[in-house]
Amino acid sequence: HHMIGQKRITYNTYNAYRNIIENYLLPAIGHKMLDTLQRKDLVNALSAIPYQKVQRTAIGVITGSLCYAREHNYLSRDIYTGISSEVKRPCLKKKADTRQVYTVEQAAHLLYLCKQQEPMIYLPMLLAVTAGLRISEITGLRYSDIDFLGKKLFVERQLGKDLYMEKQQENRPVLCSELPLKTKNSKRAVVLADFVLDEILLERQRYEKRKASDPGFLDLGHICCHKNGQCHNRSFYIKPYNRLMEQSGISRLPWRKFRNTYATILAQYQVNMKTISKCLGHYSPDFTSRVYVASQKQEIYDISKIIEEYVLTHHLLPKEQGSVEPKPYLLPDAHDYWNYFYD
């Protein structure tokens, strides 16, 4: 509760810290007074946590809490510095899955199937795969955040539960309060593909149609919302996503791995890591590369024949020597490319 008042942590962080304290730390050391607490007590309590990720967070909770206690004279000595090196890591019973992302083919298959079977989460999934947005950023996205001419999306807010809300925001459930973004780097612009913009425009048409036909429609301007205009909470996708994965025949990864998929695909296509990091809202390209980009063997395709055929078909080569070219030739527009390669 000190973290709420002094550090203004988020609701999810509050829950994570509280659960670690109540489920792991208090049962092990909660009966001891601070002045009797020993370093070995901390090591034993942390080593008993069976999950590595929880254990890492618990180390942060203990060191941060006891550092605060010492600074305010509740603890007379330092028994926590460097404790992570002494904590026994939990043994994993089975080998962890090293495949942390969907392939391009899998992502395309999921999107196709989603549009047919679970249309409610199609646009959220499309934005996650093609723009790398967090689920809380997707639920907070408005039509006013889209620059259709510049083909860009601006991330300005997220939705979630506000621990500091004095009163409930009008026409919003408690879990759908407008919150500041996760970090200052999360405020960003992301370039959108034409087909994604087309899908957003189609959704806007449906939005306006429901708005005109339903007197009780809530015109909050959110792109991903209920049929009555009410915004989604961050867990709205779970049941349809689970159903979709059962039908797809693809091993299920957590929804958040769409951000990893987005980063990995861009990296495979030689996009600069600094650019990928900015698109994801990260503070460091190093962090993006280390945590979000999965190392995969990239398949190499020989497309020289199809390119040669395309060039000859559209007469893109210059004329023979000695002939005069009256004006530079023009490349065909995007529709020609699309019709040739995909139709």
C-alpha cells in the first residue's frame, strides 16, 4: 500500500506484488520481527518459490522493501544486497518451449481463421500482429488516433483499472478507466499497412451504422468496442482467443507474444532494431533485441525467376542501345503488383 501512495504503481503491478507477499513471503518469514530477520531466512524463503519469474519479482520486492526499511530506521543492517546470487533457482520439470513467436504463415492463418470464426477479436489481433500494440493500448485506441492520409497510428492512452481513481469515469466500467501509458516511450507513432487501414475504415462504417440505429449507443470513439459502443476491458479476448487456437491446430502462445511476433518478423526483414524498438515503445534497442526478437533460422527463397518474368511482362527494361527513350518509364502502381503476384 506504500507503493500505491508513494510510487503510483499500476493495478497489475500491485496485484503481482501483493500476491507474492501473501502467498510466498508472509508464510515463510511473516512471524519474524525485522530486527531478528537473518539473511538465511530471506534466502530460504526465496529459494522455496517454485517459479523463476515469480522468484525474480520476489527478489525485487524483498530488496526494495528492506532497503526502504533500512533508510527509515526500521532495520539496522543490510541483509539483502546481492542476495540473488545465493538464491537457489527452481528446477524446471520439463524443457521450456524455445519457440516464443508465431511464424508469418501461422500469423496469417490465425488472422484468416479469426476473421471467419471470431470476428470480434479480428481487428484487435490484426493490430497486435501488424502494429505491435499491447492489449491495453488496443482497447484504448480511438478513431481520432488514426491518420489515414499519413497512414499512421498514434498511441496516446491505455485502458485498465485505476488504483487512484477518486470516482468512476462516466459511462465506463471500473476496469476500463483511461490510464497514462506504461512508460514515456510508449507514446509513439506506428506506420500502418494499407489493408489494415481498410479494415479500420470498414469497422468505422459498422460503428456509424450501430450509432445511427441504437439510441442507447455510447459514442466513445473506440475502434475496438462492444456493439453498444462500450469499451472492452483487457480480458475480453481470452475466451474467443482460446476457441480460435483450438480450431487452428497451432500450439497456443499467450496473446502478448503477438508483440514478439511483430518484432521478430520485422527483424527477419532486416528492419533496423532502433526502429523496431520505437514501434514497440521500448527505451532501448538492446532490450528489444534481447527480450522480444526470437532467434530463428531464416529461410532463403530464390525469387529471381519470378522477378525476371515480372520485369519482362511489364516491359521495365530500357530499350536497346541506339534507341532514344523520350521520357523515363513509370513503374506500375500497387494494384499491378498485387494482381500479378497474388491473383
